[in-house]
Amino acid sequence: MMHIKSLDEGVEVFKALGSEIRVEIIKLLIKNKGMNMNSLANALNITNGALTSHVRKLEECGIVSIMSESAGHGNQKRCMVHLNKILVEFSPDPKKDDAYETEIKVGQYTDYQVFPTCGLATPERLIGEVDDARYFAHPDRVNCEILWFTRGYVEYMIPNLVPSNQKPTQITISAELSSEAPGVNNNWPSDIYFYLNDICLGMWTSPGDFGDVKGIFTPDWWYSNWNQYGLLKLIVVNEEGTFIDGIKISSVSVSDLKIDNKSNIRFKFEVPGDTEHVGGLTLFGRNFGNYNQDIHVTVNYAPIV
């Protein structure tokens, strides 16, 4: 998912999508789960030079990515669309001066309870043995940038930097998520619940554990039949309720959380054992998957009146 926070911020994306041929490129790439440049040019009946110009525009906006693939006597460029949606906010966010942002590494959880299949890894190696939940307590876990489990939870402490005499008005959390199947399975639904300070914000059903193509940032040593990438989900809690990718999932508001500048702020991802789709959770950090980020948090605040 691409999150455009204002109309001004999205101008270049809107320009890129304002071309019928570029829209057709996106449709072909989605239909074929990526194509090399030669095949794409042939399908569109245009020259490689003309195609390169269009693809470059889409790449600059973050809509498509280009990777090299070995073919015959050399390398060919392969194009892929990794977005599943674009979220555009017509109303600007609260002023930047009244907010702070932080990123929390995937391995910096403060509490957990997980069940196999499970595991965790740094960008360089696995941590311990897979399917052994004891390694979630290993000291090296703080360096992990991917973790997965079939059911259970991981919980993170969000730094509370709200000044005195101020209160949170909006909490925004984004993370790259997928299900956790044995191996990979793009059709493997999983009900993933989100909590702030033990208050359930709502649930999102992940459609699968994606392994059809390599994740853009997934390391080369990673196994091809393991979790490759997820979907970027944006969770927003404000005075109007809780939203995922702009869609309201519950009436829980930021006021319901009763957070002040002295409160702990704990955020939990959970796949309970009694939900309809117990399909696990994979959480991707900066050096895995398709998005170059860890768990990103923004807290907006305003004076107490």
C-alpha cells in the first residue's frame, strides 16, 4: 500500500496514473505477476525505448520496481507492481510540529507468546532453530528483522514522548504483514488482531503468506519457499475511531485509550487460537519484504483544554 498524506504530496503519482498506456502497463504486470521489459514492450506493441520512459515514470513514483533476472546469455530487467492499493488523504494530517515519529525494530518486542510454526532472523542469518519458540527469548532477537508464528502474539512498547499538558489526538502505526503458512501459500487467510494497552482496536484478515516472487528487500540467502513479502497496513486511531487503510474497523477512539504523557503505550499483534482463520502472522522489518521500514509510529498531540 502507498499512503499519500495530502493532495500536494500525490501530484507526481497522479501524473503517472494520468496516462492510458501506463495504466495498461500496471494491468499487465498485475495480471502476469511481473514481466520482463521485452515481453512487456511486445504486449503493448511499442518500442523498448518508449516503454523505458513510461516504466521510469512509474518507478520514480514507487508504483513499480525493476529487478535484474538471468536469461540466456545475460541479464534482463523484470518489472513488478508491489502495491495492492493507494490511500489518498484529502484532509492534511495535524501539523508536523505537534507530532513525533519513531520506528521500532521487529525484534524489539517486550512481551510474546508464540506457537510453531515460528522463527526469527536477522538480515544475515536465522536466530537459533526454526519452530522452537524458546529462541524468541534469545538476546540476538533485538537484531531480528523478520519473525513469524502460527498463533500467539508479540507486543511492543511505543515511546511516550507526549509533552506535559498535552494529550494524543491520533496514533498511526504502519507495518508490513502477512499470514504464516507451512512453506508459502498466497491463499492462506489469517485473522490478525491489533491492541493498544490491551484494548482491542479491531481485526484485519490477511489473504495469504506470499511467496510467488522474491521480496524487494529480502536477502539473497533467504529460502525461496519461505515468506517473501507482506502487505503494508496503516492503522490510525483518532477521535472518530480506528481505521485500517482508511476503512473504519471499530469505534475505539484515541480518547477511549486514556493515554496521557505518563502512560505506557503498548501495541500488540495477535492471532488468537479461537478465531475463524488461524493462519499465523509474519512481520517484516526494513531488510525483508517490499517496504524499506520497520514498525513506523506517529503520535500527534494537542494541548489539554
